[in-house]
Amino acid sequence: MTSSFNVHSAAGYEQLMGRWSQQLAPLLIDFAGLADGERVLDVGCGTGSLTFALPQAANVSEIAAIDYSPVFVAEATRRNADPRITIQQADACALPFPDGYFDRALSLLVLHFVPEAGKAVCEMRRVVRPGGVVAAAVWDHLGGMPGMRMMVDTAAMLDENARQLRSRYCFQPMMRPGEMKQSFIENGLLEVEQSSLVIRMDYRSFDDYWEPIAAGEGPLGKYVAALAPAQRTEIDAAVRDAYEAGQPDGPRSFAAVAWACRGVVPSA
């Protein structure tokens, strides 16, 4: 298994996360750097948030995008109208590209769903030329995702299985402070820097927040979809109460923080 992220539909993913990764993509590009004429790899492209932001940031010569999910590959391919962009299904831990082919390899909100995340970093380094850049960002589920912690903490008060889910969810690969930086260093990258990227997740209503999770999208949705009917009703109501926080239903805004890391491939 090279990805632990479950996806049912591209539309459901967009409501759950795609709209937020579109906000995060330009921040990662600014952090990683980008220049005209470069060849860039997007590792774990999803529906294309980072892929399609890259040519808006610089006049790149080529973008290769890969994802493990055929649902994502199909949707990103459907959206693509840029001849410089190629999209294919592939494994982040076995990239189908020659050594040193790219100027940069970027990965947005992917490495924490790769069980062998360090191997993916090693592969990104392999396919980037000496002096090129490897960069990635993952959500800080433990301390930087209050909107999602609201759901998982509420469920954990009612269900032991949710307590176990919370432990896995908050400590996925690359999420501990300094963990991604250490992995970059261990995989031979130089000038490694780690930082935080911050956006806000703005919801119109509880339904806007809850619908993709209730439909089974993502790791929290997978948990919800497996609940017995009575328990599902109880948790639905409890999460709604947490979202509303004693006020009428309506817009809510949550800060969301991602760990970001970049490093330089050493000269041969």
C-alpha cells in the first residue's frame, strides 16, 4: 500500500480538501521557489491544485504529475488543457522517471498518507538534478487543524474506535515537529529548512463542513461510514453541536497549518 488516503469521488474530495489545497498550493510554490524554463514534478497531484498552480507562477517548460489514485488521475487529466502538463498513475515510492531529470520535485498534502514516506523523499531526491530543490507540505493534524480536530475529538468522547482513529490521525508520517526535516536530511538533502504555511478554512454552514465527511471521503469519512446507524446519529448530532457552539448554524472559519520543508540536492 503506497497511499492510505481513501477517495470515492473527485467532487467529494474537492469539498473536503481540494478547495483548501488550492489555497495552499501558491504558498508552497513561494516557499519552494520556481523559475522560468524549469521542469517540475508534482508528486501526488490529486485533482491538480498544485499542478495547475505551477504554470501560473512561472513559465515552466514541463510539468509531470503523478498520483496513486485512478480517480484523481482521471479528474486531473479531464481538467488539463496545458500541453506542458502530463499526468499519470504512479507510485510515489517508485517514480517512473530517470535520475536527475527535474529541476524541482514538489509534493502537496501527500507524504503523510504514504506509509513509507521517507522512501518517497528519497525518490524525489533521485529524480531531481544536483542543485535542484525538493519540497513538500503536510497538514499538522495534531496542532494545526482545529476544524478537523473538532470532529475527531468530539467522536473520541463517544467511541473508543474514534480514540484509536485520533491517535493514528494526529501522528501520521511527517507530522511530528521536525520529523520531515529530519527525513530530508537523512535522505541526503542539503540546506534543509522547515516552516509553516497557514490558510483559513471558511465554511458556509455545518452541511458545507460535514457533507464530504458524512459521505465517506478521507480518513475521517471512512470512520463515519463504518458507524452503526444509532451511533452515526449520535455522532452527527454531537459534531453539529460542536460546530455551532451554542450559536445558530452559519459561516465558521478555522485556521489550518501545514508543515513545509525544502532541501537542495547535493552536487555530484
